[in-house]
Amino acid sequence: LGLSSNSLFGPIPASVGNLSNLRALCLEGNMMNGKVPRSIGQLTSLETLYLLDNNWESTMTNIHFHNLSNIYIFSISSKINSFSFKVTQDCFTYFKHLYLVEVCGCRVGPTFPN
């Protein structure tokens, strides 16, 4: 699902977790805000998740990634400094094919994986 650079605003609806066959979610370059829903973690077929260049708020934790074992590209950035990326070392053990993690403009910690 490619929706990059479309001036979309508002949060990602929690119902996104119902798209069980979704392989790519590309929302970069919009004006999206609010929380990234935990239901993202239900997208078991997801391979690519681009959330760059939006206005995310709140925090992403391990729970957002729990069932994303097929993901190989994950990227996120927030234009405002109210978004935190707080995962632990074991978060990345879920991923079998992880190739790229890009986290920009976010508060990262406290124990970002090595």
C-alpha cells in the first residue's frame, strides 16, 4: 500500500492490523500524527514499513514489532520531537530477514539494540 507524499493527516487507524496480507505500508512524506497503533504488530506478512517524515507522537515499543517476523525494511522519523522509539535488545530477535532499520528525529533509548 503506497500512500507516500499525499498530504495525508491524522493517525493510522487501529484497523490497519486487519490487513493480514499486507506486504508493504508506505506512508512517508505525509502529515500523519498521533500514535503508531500497536495493531501494526498484527501484520504478519509485512515486509516493508516506511513511516518517515511525519509528525508521530507517543512511543513505539517491542509490542509494535512482536509478529513482524517477515519485515526486512523499517524506517520512521518524526518532524516533531515528541516521538520515542524504545525497544529492547530482544526486539530484533523476532526478525528473520531484517536488512535496514532507519530511525531519525526520534528520541531513542534507553537501551537501543547493538
